[in-house]
Amino acid sequence: MSGPLRVLVVGLGDMGMSHARAYAALDGFALAGLCARGIAARDDLPSAWRGLPRFADFATALAEVKPDVVSINTYPDTHAEYALCAIEAGAHVFVEKPLAETVAQAARVVAAAQAGRRKLVVGYILRVHPSWIRFVELARTLGKPLAMRMNLNQQSVGQAWARHRTLMQTMSPIVDCGVHYVDVMCQMTQSRPVRVHGIGAHLSAETRTYNYGQLQVTFADGSVGWYEAGWGPMMSEVAFFVKDVVGPKGAVSIVMPEQGRAAAAGAATTASSDLDTHTKTSLIRLHHADLDADNALARPDELFRMDDEPGHDALCAREQALLLRAIREDLDLTEHMQAAVDSLRIVLAADESIRTGRVVTL
């Protein structure tokens, strides 16, 4: 196909809107339809989209639009179902993370994409982020084993808390957000995860599942990592963003400049719930463990400033540029798709560990 790829965008929350703006801006894509529950009442869509077909029902949208690409930005409990329907209809798929609610569902989506020769890109935004790519590269210079410490706690209020409460009807923070960071760990170690342990606490009567969790994962090469995630108005803004890796040769860390800023009384948003905070890296610090004859550090730390890194919408555009290249150039996405399954397997093992109180062997 030589013309622009016609895209049906399903789900128009924060992520769906960002991806829709990317399709509208990128040569090679054309918005062909918008689908979301309650779309009839939406008055916040760009005027340039006014003439686009709008649908409240996915099956109807898929049948009428007949898109080349379906972009799935709904809640996770529909990801696998919608992806399978889109692939069966002959469309390529972008789907936000996590790919599915179970490993079996995720594997089924991947198998369908491969059998149908359709491209499947999963929304692992850190994989297209220049600063996070650099972070992974530097971690690989530290030797083995690695000790990886990561978290993203969100003091969510207002609309962020409403969104989190809905998400937690079916999925915990450790699963929804954790796939990003255990994927980063897998990239850093390039080793097989073998054992997962999780702990969690139910800190809100408003949520169906626990809203705070932590996982610990051990890799075959001896590397270890922990990840922590909590959502809700009770969460602390202190140390909410930790991205730190230690190896025999030193350490590499993402440094945030304004951590610990207190939220104002009555605030509708907080620093930790800001979407840009999830991906922004102000500074990367590389620490060298080399000692001189006096056992003092032989080299100073190196600082890599990230002042010109892309914002959230620009990162979403990079994800869609990857999808476009994959379709146009027939890129092999096997590793990308398998990574989405593998990272889901780890966080779901942590969820199982939290619910059963047992260590899970992979």
C-alpha cells in the first residue's frame, strides 16, 4: 500500500489522545475513526477531527471503518480481545501495555499476529526513549551481577485517582506499571528471570485490589532487582521515583531534581501523578568504582544532562514511527513481542506471590 495507513483509535484517555495526535501529525498515517465509550458527549476533541466517524462500540467501528491499523488504548481487560479482533480483520495493531491480563492471552495475541503476518507494537514507551536507551547501555557496562532498584509511586488525586480506581477493578499497580521496569531489567541483564517474590498492602477501601506492591526478581546470572508501585492520595511524594543500578564496576542512576516537593492543599494534580514524570530524566549519573593506591575513588562521577529529551507526546510519536517502519519495511518484531510476554510473566508471578504468600519459580 502506497497511501497513508488508515487508523482506528480505540480509547481516548490520556494515552489514546497522545497516540491519536501522533497519527494525525505523522506522514504515513491518517485518522479514519475514533472509538470510545461516551464519545457522544466529548467536546474536547480537536476541531480538525470533527468530521471523523465516531463510535461507542468497537465491533461496529472495526466493521465500518475497515482500518489498516487499530490503536488500542483502552483499559487492560479489553487489550487481548480487541487485538485479536483487529488482527482477524486484517489490521496491524498498536496496543498499550500490558498486552493482556494473562500470559496465555498475551501469547495468543502474539501467535495471531505472526500467523496473520500483521505487525504488533506494544506500548513500551521506554524502549523508544533516548535517555532510557542510554540508561540501559550504561548499566550493561557495570559488570555482573547487577542490583537494580526501581519504583514509581503516584500520589494520585482528582482524575488520576478516578482512573487508578477504575484500573484497580481488574489490575494492581505492580502489574500495570511494572511491565515497563522489569522489561528494562531484562534488557540490562540479558539474562533469564528464575524466581519472583512479591509483597503488597491494601491501603484504600475504595479499591478492589491492593494499591501498593513490591516485587523482587532474581535472574540466572545472579542479578537481582526490585520494583515498587503504589497509587492513591495516601502515597508519599518522597522517593517516589528511584531508578538506580549497581554492578561490580560502579553504578548508574537517573536523578530527578525536584523530588520531595509537597503538594498544595486542594491540589488537583501532584508531581508523581504527572505523565511526563513517568518518563522524564533530568540527569543520568554514572559512578565508577575504581580505586587508587590510597583506596580513594580514582575517577569522579560522570553526569549526562538530558535537557533536550522528548516530552510525552513526542515519545508517543516515536512509538508510532516504529509501527510505521515495521509495516513499511517489514521489520521483524519477534523480540519486541516476546519481551511483552516475558515482562508480563514476571509481574503476574509477583501478583501471584502477593496473593499466595509464596515465592514463584519461573
